[in-house]
Amino acid sequence: MNRNRAIEISESPDLKHVTYQGKRVYIQHVHESNDIARVYLLDDPTEEFDVQLNQLEER
């Protein structure tokens, strides 16, 4: 995923369809210096982790 698009999604009040390894995630924050996003699984909001932006897909 493009860094600018990831930032837009993280700042949007609307829920977007973003996936990581086939599972829907919510982007909490984008660390611009290293192209990493802090996300959590929509199925399990307690499961927070960092992923490379290029591993995220918007559908």
C-alpha cells in the first residue's frame, strides 16, 4: 500500500476494507519514517502489531 493512502485511511472516520494476509485490519497509525503501520485485526482488536505498508492491501 502507498504511504499517502495508508495515512489517508488512518485519518479517515470511515472504515475502509484493508487486509493483511487475508484478514481485515484497522490502521491505527502510520510511522512515516520507516513505512510501517500499527494495525489491529477487526476480528480481535486486542491483537495490535506493526506491518510493512507493502503488506497491506485495500479492496
